[in-house]
Amino acid sequence: METNNTPSCNDAALIPYNPTSQNPWNTTKVKHVYRRLGFGAKQSDVDAALSINPGDFIDNLVDTAAAQPTTPAPNWGYWSFNDYTDYPVEVPEQVMEWRVQTVNDFMNEDLRGRLTLFWMNHFVTEYEAYGHPPYLFQYYNTIQAHALGNVKEFVRAIGINSTMLIYLNGFENTNINPNENYARELYELFSLGEGNGYTQGDILETARALTGYNHWDEYGDTIYFDNSTFDNGEKTIFGQTGEWGYNDVIDILFQEKENEIAHFICEKLYRYFVSPSVDQIIEETIIQPLAATLIANNFEIIPMLRQLFKSDHFFDERALGVIIKSPYDIILDFIKETEFFYDDALVDGLVYYTSLLGQELYDPPDVSGWQRDEAWIDSSTLTGRWQLFELYLAYLYDNGSGPAFVELARNLSNNSNDPYYITEVVIDHFMSKRLFTIEDYNVATDIFKWDVPQNYYDEGLWNLDWPTAEVQVFLLLRQIATIPEFQLK
């Protein structure tokens, strides 16, 4: 869980946002939605959203996400070891194949993709701990299937996923030798929060109740329950005593601790979608009502998401530009918002470079996941972000995409020949808010002007049809990647 508890300046309420002349429904707000609930949007989608009211727009995004089928299994999605012909060669190929597929899903699914990444950083596993591509797919499939579903059933399903059973030692948890690891993380990281409403005794007793999932027919096959390794003795969990098993644990947890669970989940979703800053006022006016909605709907998550995403609070000006983009945010948003070329080969490279920037897909640093926000930025990763953009833009330029750079500037500026105006609208296209100072625009304009003599601009002779325009826009886009506000969404 993030630890930023700086007082929030956003005191807008959870009531539905209704546009007014002072607080209009505009491009800035549409882009805000797409950057928070997805990974950016192309301009035609932004324009289309402006023609409907915000509540309907949010409903459309939620309904679409809820109706999306899970990504079809690859042919190897349920293989065991004996299905392979050359395990050392096939395994890395399959891992990369599914990482590329996952990024493509992020690009194409909007809210379902965004929530999938959220839950992958909540119910954390690390590929290096289990090292079997079919388990990687099966984990992703479980996350996708439950991303907009029932939180209780999600918790139930993820705990007996083969990936999780290996990662947090459930596979080793038997009646002879109980292992506490999953029981501890079930409470500390997955449902209640550290030290919140459980004891070491609850962990020990829960571990006993979670025994029995210790068998497969061969290495890499689905792990299943076998009563011979289950502890069928009495256990006392949160004050309830019985011969509890796995399903009993989940039922008791949500029966006895529904308030703690709802608050924990809603606060984490708030920090992810709205702001990393949560103070006492936010707790009382936003988190608690969201938690009440989650409980009132028996832990179905969609009503709570609608309430949050439609609110004045979510759309408030003070909610804009307060979250630091993750490595995947920063590059995927840019690709969507420029509509520049990308394919699987390019995504393959992006998967590699984002891992260098601290976000290795399917391999977060530990069970607590990526800590996000300020943790994304240090002296190394910030310059790495700039280098990633320079490499990406140079790759496009060298492979014939220079005209697409000019077309972007032409469309955004209505084919202006004013270098300051072109610079301003291109910069603003990528920012949650306008830059803090005019000087920042001036510096970028000077870079955009490049080596073209000033008199060509003064006399109106230069325009975007000039052969120099491609490299000029390239230089401007490269400069935009270094602007501090570009790191925010």
C-alpha cells in the first residue's frame, strides 16, 4: 500500500458530476478519464465522448469492460511439462508471447485492461518464482475474469490458482507441515491491510484450514485438492470454531471483516484511480461511502466503480495531474494519443525497456508489488524515460514515420504556420494541465524552430509542408518527453 498521506486539496464531493459553464465537459476531462481508466485514447474517441454526457460515457466504459470476454488461451495455456518438446527453448518464447499479448490487451481494453493491471499489482505473483508459462497465462486469465466482478469470489479464486499456490507456498502447506505464508498475505496484503483486525493466532489457524492443495498429476499440471494432506481438525478463525477448510476461510473472512475489507479495497482503488494522497477528510467523505456501496452490493465492484468515476470528486480540476505515470502509462498513453505505428515487434522492445524502468511485467519486486507514484522516479529511471522516447521516436523516424509526426502537428494546430501556436497545442495535447510557466513553452518553441532562420517565420514563409518539418516535430516530441508535467496524469 502506498504511504503518501499528504493532505488532499480535492474537497469535491462524491455526488455525480454535472457539467456547467464554469465546470464544462471538455477535452481535458475526457482525456483525464481515458488516462486514468485506460491508457489514453485516439482523438476520434475523445471527440466522440464529448457528444454524450459524462455519466453515460462512464457507463459505456464500465459496461464495455464488464462484457469483454477473457483473452483466448494460447495453445500452450494448459500444458504440463510433458507437453513440451523443447522446454528450455519454448518457455522463454511463450513468456514473451504472453507479455506482448498482455500489453496489447492494455492498449485495446480501456477499463478492463487498466483494472487487470491494478489487480496484478494487488494479488501479486512473480514469474521467476514459478517459471512455467501455462501458470502465467492461467493467473492472467483469473485476473481478467474477475477484474470487474465480485471481490469475495475473486479472493476465493486467486488463492487456489496454481500460480499463487506455488508463489506463496500453499503447495507446501500440509497437515504434517503447515506453512503460514499465504494465510499471512491473504490478510495483510489481499484483504485487510497490515495488522488490521487479525492476530498471529488467526494466521496459524487459517494456514491449517488452507491445507490440502498439494497435488498435481505431473510437473506443471493444475494443482488440486487432496483430502489426505488436509488438516481436518477444529480451528478457530476470527472467533468461529469448526473443521474449517478453504471455502470456509473465505466465507468467515467476509462475514466477520466486511467493513475492514471494503475500506481496504476502496482506499487502494482510490489511490490508484484518483490520488495517492488520502487524509482524514477523504477517508470520511469518499472512502467510507464507497466502502458502504461495496458492502451494500455484496462486494460486486461495479456499483462502487460507477459511483467513484461519475463523481464531482473524480472530475475535479484538483484531481488532474496528481499521479506519476508508470512506465507503461507513459509509453502506451503516448502511442494511443498520437496513433503512431506499433506492432508486436515494437511491443516486444517496449516490454524490455519498461522492465529497465522498474516495471517488469509479471515480475514485480516482491509480494507487495510496485509501490507506484513517487517510487517510479529517480535519477536513473527519469533519464531512462527520456531515452526510451528518444529511441522510440528515432525508430519511427528511421522507418518512415516522419510524415505521421507532421500530420499530428497539422491536425492539432489546424495546419497553422505559427511555430509558437503549434508548439503550444502539441504540448497541451499530452498534458493533464497547462505547463506551469510561459517560459517552458518558449523553450520548447525555440527547439521546434530548429535551424530555420527567424525571418522565414516572421514573414510567414515557413509552414508544415517544409521538408524540415519532420525533424522539427521529432525534436519537439523529444523535448516534450523531458517536461516534468509530462510525467503526470
